[in-house]
Amino acid sequence: MTTTAMIVGVGLTPGMWPRKQPRSVAELCRTAAWAALEHAGTDVSSIDAIVVGNIDGVEPTAVAGQALARALGLAGLPVFPVNTGGATGASLPQVAYQLVKGGQFESVLCLGPPTFDGVIDFQATLSDVFAAVEDELALGIGPLHIGAMYGSAYQQRYGVDDKDFASVVVKARANAQSNPYAHMRDPITVDEVLASPMIATPIRLAMACPVSSSAVALVVTSRERARELNNPLVAIRSIATNADAGRIASREDLTGFHGLALGAKRVFAQSGIKDPRTDFDVIEMFSPYAPWELMQYEALGLCGPGEAAALLASGATARDGEIPFNVSGSSICTNGGVAAELAPFAYATLQLMGQAAGYQVPDARRAAAHSMGSQWFMCQTLGVLEREENDR
């Protein structure tokens, strides 16, 4: 028996610097999970399974999943530990979607823990995970440099100015001011962004995501179960992952996210999306570097190649614009690793429920949510969410 998978509860903790975080990973996860359950109007006894993200390696991933399940009072339930590298957060609702839609479980808790808390040398962990590209690691390449390579190639092809990248940050910070869960909430100007240190051309310090500590949880249930609960119904219409080549040297073109573009065509077709610019009321993406938001506009079909800077300048992607984009402030303002990758699905859900408080988009009924990561950001996961009427 198949059913529709629905997101019925959302829980987030405020982002902050890991060294200032007074709570342990288990405490953060418990806070997010309890908030999601309370938001859904249910309790821990209703959960049939838990999907936990962790990217510390195969064995630590499995151990961490079981440990967090016990900390949440869910010992004995099926635990699905998920590790798809930097794409892990978006893989959580994808796994829950399959488990619920296929009828295996009626209610699943998705848990996105913080990645950067603790004493683990995270860069060493990434190097172990990325052993397949050790020849590129030897060149000193890291995630930031990959972000810069894309931004530099895009800038050279289309003549985009540094001010255009800075404008992405200005918009993100303005949005984050109204989001109580955002980490970097102080307003910033174009001049201030451009005055920040250059760290990997063309990315300056203010154009890159912070290292944050936060946790995010979702409750995913069947439609039948969702109708018994408190919140407006939010259906996962479709969710899928597409991938580019693992090695940067094997990618033909760094001026666009071609894996995202291909995945978007598939997900949009499955969800009945004809024109993403008019069919979506809000879009939440994982955008850790300023140039990437512009490239995401084009990959989703919101504008043509090289037209993203003009779209941004027109105000179309502002909160009150034609297609509100990253209204939460996105990962360029809050990046807790796995938590940040799950966050776009949480924020999109709150928008569709009409419960996004000070950053609500009026009458939002359909949203796109996205995350990306894994080996040199090769995996792009995109989902389409839609509000349904509760006819109980």
C-alpha cells in the first residue's frame, strides 16, 4: 500500500558559534526533536522509526544514530543512520519519504544534528571520506576552493561584478534579521561585504557561510496520520538526487550546476511544475557561498544563463518579490552542517503552513527545497512541497 508522505512537525534550534554553544549534541537534538513533536501535536510514542544524519565515517555514523535514539527515548525502534557526506541533511527527508510512502512506517522522525560541535578534526574527517579524490586533495583543495572555482568560472563567462555577489549577502542578512533561528543576523552593506578579506577569489569572508552549531528535526507521516494532527497538511510531492562527476577535473563546465538542472527537470515533471518562476511561491536552497545563489537561479530555470544578477537586482527574489528565494537567510547565514542541509525543508514547510512568523511569505502553497554536498558538492537533492487542505 502506498500513501502520500507529509511533513507535520518542524523543530529548530537557534544557530550560534560552536564554541559558544552551551548544549551538547544530544541536548540540541533532543530540543529540536521535542520541538518538532510538540509542533506536530504528538509525542514520542507516535514515532515508528528514526532517520539520523551523521558524516563522521561509517562506524561512527551507526553508533551516533543509536546513541541519539537512546537519548531521545527511542531505544528499540528502527534507526536508519544516513551518511551521504555533505548531502546528508537532504537525504533524511528523502529516506523518510520512501519509508512512509511505501507503507513501511506511519510516522518517522528525521534528525539533523550539528556537524561542527565537538573535538573531531572535521577537515581530517572530510579527507578520509573523500579518499576517491585524494589527488585533488593533495593540491590543498577544500570545499571553499570548490565554491570559489564555480564562482570564478561563472564570473569570467558572464562578466558578473563582485557587487552582484555582495548583493546576495545583503539580501540574505536582511532576511535573516527576521529569522530567530539564523546565526548571522546583523545587517550588512555591499561596501562592507567588499571590504571583508578575500579568502578564495572571488569569495570574500562575508560571502562564505559561517561555522554554526544548531539542530533540526522533522516529523514525516502518512496522509492518514497527518489528518489527525494539528497543522496544515504539507505533502512531499517529489524528491530526488542528481549528481555531477565526483572529481572537479572531470566536470565539463563550472559555470552552472548541471546536476541540479537535470534533477530539477525530473522532479518538476513528477510534480506537475510547468514554470518554476510562477508555480512556486517560495524557494529555500542550500547556498553556502554567495555566487552559488545566482547559479541556482539559472539551474532551476528562473532565468536564462548569465541573467541571474539582473534577476537579483530587479528585486524578484526578495521576500516581497515575484519569487521569494532563501527567505530564511539560507546557509550563508547559518551553516550547522547536517542541520543546515535539512533546514531548507524545515523552512519551506513552515512557509506552507503559514507559520514562518516574521518572515512569512503571504499565501504560500507550493515550495521547492534543496540541499547539496558529498564529494566536492557532487550531489544535488531537490524536493517539491505543497500545502493540501485538511478535509477531515
